[in-house]
Amino acid sequence: MMIDRLGKSLIMEGEIFPTNMVAVIAPDKDGNQAVFPMLWGFNVRGINHPIVNARVESAKDKISFKEAWKSHRCVVPASWYYEWEHYIDSKGKSVTGDKYSIQPVGESVTYLAGLYQMQEYRDLKYPVFTIMTREPTEKLRKIHDRMPLVLPYDAIDDWINPNSNPSALLERAVTEMVADKSNLAVGM
């Protein structure tokens, strides 16, 4: 499926990257779950790259995320998310290792909690989102120092409800994850 907005096509499969347009679950005008095309990354004045992640520990206090935290929350459905292993080598240098695909144990869909807002470019308003991150589980800490806030399916309505308290929903986060090394095709 292709929808062209701001020169971006809606990506419905394959690997997703920052600034891509993807299908995101957010409330419609009546407060019901709906799917909207949104660009990944908040544009923030004074920063020359989109902000693709927001820390759950500080989003409610940061000017860039404060309003979205209160009432503009969304969910990004995915099969899994990718993470590159980060570690310190024997010389003390930060090194990128293997790529992992990560998803909740026993699930085929990963629901990534996010925030959204409307932005404007040349008098055109369009929605953008950022993914919420948190401290990783002990198992995932070996791969990366952060992980997305993953929600169970039955928490989606509560998360996107602009009248709910997002802080109260954090304890419902999915933490039992499976991480598999991704098979990377070389030279293709």
C-alpha cells in the first residue's frame, strides 16, 4: 500500500527507519482506536535531526514531549523491533556488534508505546511520532542500554486514551522478550 505525503510513502512491511511513514494506532475524533499514517520523528527547534525516541522517565517533564505525554499517545504495531548490540571492547572502545530482532515471548505482534503531535511544514499539518524507551530488562541490557516501552494488546485503549494517566500504565509493560540474532544478507 502506498500513500504519498510530504514525499514519503507509507511503509507497511520490512524494516522501518526514522523519518519513514508508518501505520500508527491513535484515537480518532470520537476517542476510538484508528490507524493513521505518521512520520517517525519529532522535529525540535535547535536540533538538526528528528527525535525518534523519548525516555519514559523524563518525557512528562521535557518541553518537547510534555503535551504529547499528557494527551497524545499512540501505539506502533510491529512484528518485532531491531536492536544492534553495543558493548565496550578490550581496548575500551564502544563497538557495535550483532543485530537482534526482539519481540514479546509467544507473541507475533509487538506494540510499541509512543507519543504523537501535529507539525507544520509550508502550511501543511501532518502527524509525527516518537517511540517511548525505558530501562532494559536484565537479559536485554547485554544488547543495549535502552528498550522500547512494549505494551500488551489489552493496554492499547488505555494508552491512547487522552484522559488516562500514562504513568499508571507503565507497570503493564511487557518485559518477557525473546531476542534472536538477525540473519543479515551480505552484499545484497
